[in-house]
Amino acid sequence: MKEKDNLLVREVAHSIKGAPANLSFENIHNLSKDIEKTGNTRDMPGEHNQLDKMRVEFEKVTTFVKTL
């Protein structure tokens, strides 16, 4: 990934991580923290795996919210 992409990923992950913590969505919160940390180190080999996990967790939350 390009350096500016790393910065964008870090910023988005940072923005995302607060709300899930407030709502007790720990998996999303922890993944956001991990992605932000990875973005800070600019060492992104596992980033795609983390993003795939994040998509799965968001789908779970979306499915749950629709049942409310």
C-alpha cells in the first residue's frame, strides 16, 4: 500500500473504534484498534485479513440491528 493509503486506513480505523466500544461491540472495537496500530507502523501485510474480519463483524451488527 502507498503511504497515503496507510494514513487513510489509520484515520478511518481511529474514527471507527470509539462508537463500537460505547455500544459493547468489542470485536469491531478491537479490530479497529489493531488496524489503527498497523497503520501507524506502516507495516500492512495482514491489513486485508483485518479488513475482511471487520466486514464480517459489521455484517453481524447490521443483522442484529435489523432484528430490533
